[in-house]
Amino acid sequence: MAAAQSRAMVLVNDVRVGYLIFEFNNLNHLFAGGPAEEFPPILSLPEPAARFNHGVAWDCLTIAVSGNLVAAVAADDARTLLCDTGSRSISAGPDMLSSKPAIVLVPVAGMFFAMSRLPHRDPEGAHHFELLLRLHDTEEEEEEENRRRWAWLPIPDPPLLSSPEWYFSACFVAGAHIWVSICGEGTFTFDTARRRWHKEGTWELPVMMGQAILVPDFLGDSRQLLFGFCSKEEGGHFCAVDMEARPPAIIKSWPEARFSRLGYRPVLETASLAYFGGGRFCISMLIDTGYIYNYKPFVTNDMTNNLVRLTRQAITFSAVEVTPELQLLIRKDEWYSMPLGSTLCSMYNI
């Protein structure tokens, strides 16, 4: 069952200072009374919950969050970083068994499940799936203790895949199970307790790769609905999927929930979703808000070639409410300015 959530964490690579983790607590205020502003003020980001410089972190990190624990994995060399946002402590975890050029990382039942998003690009003999789980406590030194307290376990590929160049189209977590759709192959579930795959069908989930949320008893009427974002071909809109149908089908989509204000472009690949309970959802997304021209940090004789265009971006949190009749009510937005020249690595609603 989907638990009520009200927090979000964002990982930003700021070229000036390194990687920054920002925590946004209690987003419930976005559902408070009063009409939404058409152009809310763009706020400054809060103080980072954690930071680590580029000498400690690596080129491309993917994060997942479980409570106060943030797990970050590096695509380039399979290293793992564990961050406790409560104590603001950061330590190295165990290395993944195989590097993965593109990683999907999800929390499930107190563990973290890593999937290679493009398995055909993995090194030969690599493990495409791995599970990071907590072991018994030890009395080792602190950093070594953290490495020994967690371990990556290899997970076999789903059974009976017909093509060696398969890739994912969608995934979501339901309890201790992970649902995965593979293009041209079908949809599978992995039971993290029994460590087994099961093929659900030859169909694929009609949502984009990203955070989709299963609400098994939506507003008390026993409907099993999956909320997420439909494919780019379908517009990338916020949608509801009937999970009792075979194949599962989109029964309602809401183009009006998509950020579409004049002059601002949503970056659909960054869309993330949280469920606050009672039909209330928060959609977070990166938007382009304009451009600024600046000089490169080195000097050449031809200054015109030294001028670069930088995109101004903002992180948006948009509150919406879905009624029992599947009507959408738009609530409030909140915008936060990204540091100029920084890159959004991951945005995770918890």
C-alpha cells in the first residue's frame, strides 16, 4: 500500500562546490486554502542537508531514499555512498558487483534495488540487477563497519528473455515486490523476500520510466490504481492506470497537470511523484525558465567565441488532488532556483 509522504530530496551537482543534497520537509502546505498563483516567486534553495566535494563524489550519481538514509551509486566505477541526513554523516558503502552506465535505483522493504537501464551497454558478464541489503552490525572501524554492514547481492535476469538487447520501459515498487516492464518482452515482478522473478504477462505498463505509485484502495473504493506519467508519445501527462485490467490500461490522464506556463519548458525526464494520502499528489519537475549569457572561465583573443549561453532552471513542486470521480483539482506550486551552471542528478519524493 502506498504510504503517505510529504518530503522530497534533490541531488544537485554544483560545479563550484560539488554534490549537494537538498531536503524539502512538509510539502503539505501546498494543499492549504487559497488559489494558486500563476507565477509564484522563485525561491532560493534551503541549506543543503549534506554536501560532498568532487574529490569524494564521482561523475554521475543516482540516489534513492529510505527514511533518513540516502543511497547514491556511481555509474562510472560502481562505488556506493551512504548518507544519513539526520546526522549529516556520509560514508562509503560496498562497491556494486558490476558497473552500469545507466542505473535505476529504488528503495524496497528496507533495501535498495539497482537495475541497469541499458543492459546491452554493460560490461560483458556484468550483473544487470543487484540488491543492496543491510547485514548484522559489526564492531569494525566506522568506515569499514559501514562497508561490512551492507552488501550487494547479484540478482539473476528475468526468465526467458528473447533478445540480448532488452531495456526497461517502466518500473514501480509495491510492498516487497518490484514491477518491471521490458520492451518487447513483457512485465515481471521480483519478490525481494523469496528472491524470485514471476512473469505477469506479455504486456507492458503504460507509464514512463520513473516514480509510479500504486494505490491499492484508492479513496476507499477498492480500486487498484497506479499513478504515474504516460509515455512521451502520449504527452507525458499525469495519469491513472487500472491495474486490475489485463493488460493494465490508462483510465484517465490529466494534461492540465503538466507544467505549461508561457515561456517555461518542462523537462519531462525529471518528473517525480509523491502521494500524500487522501487523493493528494505532489508532482516535482525541473523547468527551463530562460537563458543568461556568460563568459567561459578562460580568456581567448576572440571574446565572441568565449561567450556561452547558460539555461536558467527551477525545481517545481506542484500540488494536485484527485477526487473519487477522477477529477483533478489544481492546488499550489512552489519554485526553487537551481544554481547557475549546476546539473540536476536526481529528484526523489519520499
